[in-house]
Amino acid sequence: MSTITQAAAPPAKRKKNALSDGQGQLAALLLSPTMLVLGVVVIIPVFLSIRESLFFKSDAPDPNTGMVVSSEQFVGLGNYLNAFNSATADTVAGVWGTMPRLTNAFLNNMWFTVVCVALETVLGVAMALIMAKAFRGQGIVRAAILVPWAIPTIVSAMMWKLIFDADGVANKIIGTKILWLQDNAWSQLAIIIADVWKTAPFIGLMALAGLQTIDTQVYEAAKVDGASAWRQFTQITLPLMKPALVVAVLFRTLSTMAIFELPYGMMGLNKYSVDTLSTFAFVEARATRYGPAAAYSVLLFLLVAVVAFLFIKLLGADVIGDEEVKAVAAQKKRRRLAAKAAAHGQPAASVGGGGVITTTSGEGQQ
């Protein structure tokens, strides 16, 4: 058996149509307004925050005139170093004990994120299962479930502030008087309840979208095989709705890590039991310490970015969800592998464009 390698003729070039073949240019044209808005409201503020975090503004009296003079001094990474070295200068007493305020805010962030997202996921899946059922009044039930998510967060904070007041509905229902809005562990529970009530419907809506993509014939086949309802849920429903559910959990994780409206609206500032990185940065900015405030904001931004990267890599969150983009990426990968094989003198089955076709003597000869 001998191998005959021949070069395939390159395909004939066609004139590109600006509205068909030139999809990249058309996509750039259509996306340019959105990218412009994102650049103005997201990218530029991020770079300005990074720049601000490298400076420190001081208001000191001039020794010659006695007037207060504002000056901005470049400190480099000084604001970041001070954030991690203030173990004794700025300690607070919260639920987790006495520690630096930044550490306390970080622990509160992680606690709210883990507990809230876990509860919201469980309740969201339950809501999706309920909304997916066909019964009388289904539309009313769906609307009732989704109403909390549609309410602005600050409005929800004001509502729950009235509920958890010392003389509010919560204490009347349980028959005791708990100081929910004071600086204690009950404050954390109040924030968790309000956040779960507010955003569990979002995960429910995303999970419902995943449920509606499952073919009912899969369940019918499982029933014929004698699978119980729990086995159908664990081996059919959860695996098939995982892509939509993972994306929903990712969005909620990133949003909860930057929680601000509920602690601020329900408890106010300087309540260390519910103090988060967002409220801490807001306090610093309100005190005109813009450099440290920007540094805390950048640290929160980096934390969210790292969590998002790990979430996508470990759990495989399909944020884009575009099959065409995946196909193009796979095609480029195949071309790179074929080019690498050709560079090492290895035969390839086919290469797009001016590729190489390999045939054997039994196929290419009469």
C-alpha cells in the first residue's frame, strides 16, 4: 500500500456581499451603539476608578495662610496596602468578632453570597417546577411568583424595613420582640430573608426556561421503565436544565457579592453585622476619601472577576450560548491542528482552503 498526497485546488473566490458574506462588518455595525454605551457607562468608569485608587486626596491647612487646601497626591499602591495593613487602625466588632473592617465586610459578603444563592437556587427550582405544571390559574401563579423580582430593590428594602421594625408585622407574627434592624446576627437573617424573597423568582424564571426545553417523551419513557418521580428529577430534570440553571446561579452569585441596596435601605450605614464591601466603599466615598473608596471598589471588582472566571471554568457556565460561535471556534481549532500537523510533515485528511487530501493506492488507482 502506497500513499499518494495531492494538494486540493483552492476554492474560487467570490465577491463578498456587505449584507451576507461580510457578517463581521455587519455585526460590528449593529453592535457599535451598544458597545459605545457600555464604554461610556462601564469601561470608562472602571479605568477612572483604577486611576483614582492610585491617588490620595488630603485637606490640610496651609501653614502660611491658615486656609484649608485640597491636594491630590500620587500614592501608587498605597491605598491597597493600607487596606490590608489596617489590622489595628480600623477594627470593628461585628458578628464574626473584632477584626479589621475590610475583613469583616469581606466575610459578610461571602456569607450573604453562599447562603442567599443556595436558598434562592432551591426555591427557584421549586418555583420553576410549579410554574411548569399545567393547571387552572397558571398565569396568576406565575405572575404572583415573578412580582417580587419586578419590584425595585430599594423599594423592597423599605418594605422589609417596615416588616422587621420592632413593632412590625414580623414580630407580631412570631409573638416576640426581636430587634431585627439593630447591629446583630438577626440583622443578617433579615437581609437574607429579604434577598431570597426578592431574587429567588429570577432563578425560577431561568430554570423554567430550561425545563421547557426538555422533551416530554423522555419522561414518558422513564415512566414506562418504572422510574420514580425523584429519580426522574435527579437523573432527567436536573441534568437537562443544568445549563440554564448554572448561568442563573452565576448571575446571582456575582450580583449578591456586590449587594448594597438591601443593607443600606434596611439598616443604614456603619452597621458592621451587615457591612459589605460595597457599603464600606460608599462610606469612604461619602467621607471624601475617594482614593481608598476607589481601591475598595477595584478590589471588589477583581474579586467578582475571579469568581466569575472560576465559575465558568469549573462548572462550565455557557454564558454566550451561541452554537454558531462554538462551531466557528471549533473550525478554527481544527485548522490550527491541521496546520501544526502539516508543519511537522504529518499527513492530514483535509484542510479548509488550500488543504491536503490523502488517498491510498487501493482508492486512488484503478
